[in-house]
Amino acid sequence: MLKTIFITAILCITLSYANAQTLSIPPGIEQAYTKGTRSLSGKPGKKYWENHARYNISISITPPNRIINGVEQITYFNNSPDVLDSLNMKLIENVHLAHGRRGGLADTAAGIIVDDIKINGAKAAWDNKTAVTTNQMVALASPLMPHDSVKLNISWHYQLSTREGREGVINPTTFYLAYFYPRVSVYDDYKGWDTQPHTGGLEFYNDFSDYTLRVTVPKNYLVWSTGTLQNANQVLQPKFAKKLQESMTSDSTVHIATLQDLANKNITAQNETNTWVWTASNITDVTFAVSDNYDWDAASVLVDDKTHRRTSVQAAFADSSQDFHHYVQFARNALDWFSHNLPGVPYPFPKTTSVQGYADMEYPMMVNDSHQTDLSFAQLVQDHEIAHTYFPFYMGTNESYYAFMDEGWATTFEILIGTAEKGKAVADDFYKKFRVNDWTHGPHEKEMPIITPSPQTTFNAGDNFYGKPSLSYLALKDMLGDALFKKALQTYMSNWNGKHPIPWDYFYSMEEGSGKKLDWFFYNWFYTPYYIDLSLEKVEKSSNGYDLSIKNIGGFAVPFDAILTYADGTTETFHQTPIVWEKDQKNISVNIKTAKEVKSITIDGGIFVDADMKNNTWSAN
């Protein structure tokens, strides 16, 4: 998501290892490495497992009526070595209830009402009066044994929210549905059931599952969803089904449904209702949008040169929103760049769709983006949300507990692709203004380490999720160099594609992939309450140039430039990577080799904005 919104034990661990700089692991998580589900090599352990499910979901909607009716069958597979006597169900829609938001204001939505639930064909106990939070534990009549499965049949309904948020009503006949179905929460190897409440701020943690989604809507309503549309010829009139098919191989934008087409009401099959069918495999979630008044544009882009695979790129939007008329081409550019540059992993899905809403929020194969009058910012928003394809959807990170594992990376790719699109100066300037300046200029007295679990990050949470981890990733890239950084990153991604990595899996994978010992670096950036503030304490003439004594007041191991202004008026820049801090992260001496007379020296971190630049310059006499 683009917009930003330690527990004592962790803090004690951090302080106790202040000198050793050991990447300590909380006891509850350390047992995963002890048991062999995770490995110090960065790879999943030989005993790694994760649970899986198949969702067969049918939804019916009749806008402007906001009541959503659903029926689903869930087949849940217990791949763990544990006997499960209950299942924890996620009911994210209950976030709209006052008691689901820890006392926040309720809106006009009423939360999930389960009309019927059967487990293995037998009616199960469910009380809608008590099932009002975002977690509901359901007892099993017979324990679910390891390597066995259980079937749940659930029917439910709820009233769609009118708030401008991640899901809900966009206009009276345009809806965006996310988190709309009861689902089995993650049961993993390091925490067991994920029972963390969702309160509207932090994001999500889902298993990789298979989906069949059927959406029944009145005629003249279009549907866009995660997954591949299975019955275009049944729900669309031939002319429009053909346009959709043509877009699958077109670089140019195809206007599948225009404002005039919408007015003519001749796009869909003219049955009283149409059921759109979508499928998606091994994916963490599904979302969809419906509208009878949104334009529909589409094209495609080559994402995999080896297989010649193309990805469908679509957009659904109000005709009056000029920025969205560019969204198909913006997305084509993003998928091309991410697939061929960094992370350099071909976009893994058959489609992406950008829907105009209010959220600036990512979902598998979908983004819900707000209308922007500034085209440059509109492109940046879309770049950021599409970058989330890799983090957290290519790898199933726990967004609700370690938000920096996806938001930090999306922020990093935001500046990298922005540099390619707009040039380094523009991209750096925006990044500094939007991601760094407010944080770096303090205050820092209450700074919390990035490794702090997200629910316990009580000071500058957005900076811990977005800007600070992004800077760490960029600092590592600077230190390793582009090629080695890419190799290490792809090692991490390959290790954990379709799995659930945690921070230590990232640390160990990057060490393995780079062949470098990086504990000191990761400790510096993730385990400390540091910030960025360098001071040029002293400059001395040496036999081959100048020795610069630099104090690291803030503590972070950052790259910087030593900018020398010579007596003849010329300047020269000497770049220093974070490796200069490996042996001593508080005080270093840097030798600058030059035969010319120096008038002044300034140390400048660029996007690693210094908290106090007043002590960063030395002048000769």
C-alpha cells in the first residue's frame, strides 16, 4: 500500500547484543530453525511445510443494493505435523464493526453474518452475536490429522461499506470487493494460528491457495477480478469478447468498453443475470470489482523472453479520470521493467488490472488506485502497487507482523523504476521529499529498530515500514554492487517463492546469495534505533591526499560522497559505500587520494539525507 498510516523482550534482546552484533532471534521463532523447518542457509528447512486450501466461491450482487451474498466450499489441507482440533477463521469485513475496530466508529456496514456452516457435511456451531471480531475459532468435531483435509461449506452475507477505503462502494453502481469471504487463517511453523486482530491499519497474511470464483451480477455489469476469466464468450457480446482476446497480444491499448458502449448497454450478454467465472492457482487472495459505468481498457506485455509469455494488462475507471486513460501503458512499462531489470523475475501472473477506487492498495493481480491529477504521481502510485506483486504475493510475507518485508521493497522499487522513467535527479528528489525528509530531521529519541514487530511499533511506524527499510535495501545495493545485489535478491526470492519467509530468511538468503558476511550490516540497520547523521570531524593532509575523520552520530551504515572543491574552482566526488563502516560503525578515517590543493570538503549522502548538514563541511583555514 502506498499511503502510510518491540515489544520489551525484543528490545532487551537488542540491547544485550549491542556489542556482539548478533542477529538474535526471538525464542518463539528460533524453534523453527531448531526443528528444521527453516535453515541458516536461508533456504526453507528440510522439514518446511505450509498449509493449503481450495476455495470454490460464488457471490451474487445486485447494485445499488449493497447486500453481498456468498456461498463457498473450502477444502483445507493440513500439511503440518500437528493435530488441529479447531480452525481459526478470518472475518476481515468485521473491521467495520465498532467492536471489531477496538472501539473505533462503526460505519453503515454490519459485518459478516454466517447463515450456515457445515464441516465435513455436519452442521457446526456458530453464533453471529459473538463472532464479531476479525478472528473466529471454530471447533472441529473430529481432529484434523496431519496430511489430512477437511471440507467447510459456508453461506454468508454482509452489507458493503460506504467508506472510502480498501473495499466498498466507489459509486452507487461500482463496487470493489476485497476480504469478502470467510477464510482459514494461516497456521505456520513459527507462530501456529495467525490470530492477530485486523483493525484497519496493518495489512494481511494469507496462505497460498487455489480459487474458483463465480460472480453473478445483472446484465450490463462488467466484472474484473484476480485470476483468468473462463467464460468471456458467455458473458460478453461477441464484439467485446473479440476485443478482449485481441488485447491479449496487443502492445497498443484496446478500448474494450468506452463511455458510448456503456451508454448503449450492449456489452454483456443480455440475460437477466450473468455469472462471470474466474480461476487462480497458488495465490494468496482474490478480489474483484463490478460496475456498469466504468471504461475498460486493455493491452498486454512480454514479461518472459525465454517462454515468450505475455501478461494481460487491464484498467477499469471513470471516463472523466484522465490519469486512468494512461494506466494500461503505465502498467505495461512497470511489468516490463520489473521483469527485465529488478528484481529481474518475470511477472509471475497472467494478468494485472488497475481499478479506480480510493485505496492505493495492492492485491494479487489487482490494484485499487485513487484518481490523481498529477500524471507523474499517478504513475508512481501504480508502480509502487504493482511492485507489491513480488513482495508480498510472489513470497507470502506476513504483512501484519513484519510490514517492512513488503512495504520497504515496494518503496525501493518505486525509486529504482522512477529513476528509469524520470531520471535520477527527479526520482531522488521525490524520494527524499516523500520518504526520507520528515523522518531524518527527527526527532529520534524514541526511534525503534526496524525488526520491531509491526503491531508493537508505536513511534514513526510508517518510517519503520517504508522509508527506513527501503534505505537499508538501497544501502546494501550500493555496498554489494548492482550485479551481486541482484544475484542475492534473486536467491532470496527463489528460496521463498510460494512460501512464508520471515526477516531471518531474508538475512541468511542474502548472505548465501552474495557470498558475503552481512551480519554486521543487518544488525546495524534492523536491530538498532539508529538514524542518519554524519559529522566531518577533522581533515588532515597526507602523503597522497587527505585523511577525513568522520563520526557516525546517527549510527546507520550509510554510503556517502566526499565532494572536494579544489583551489582552482573544480570539484571531484569520491563515493564511499557502506563497507567503510564494517569494522567501526562510530568513527572512521577515509583517505582521499588527490594531488590537487583542496579548498573545501563536504560529505553528502544524497538520498541518505543527513539529519544535520551543518557539521558536514570542512574548509581550508
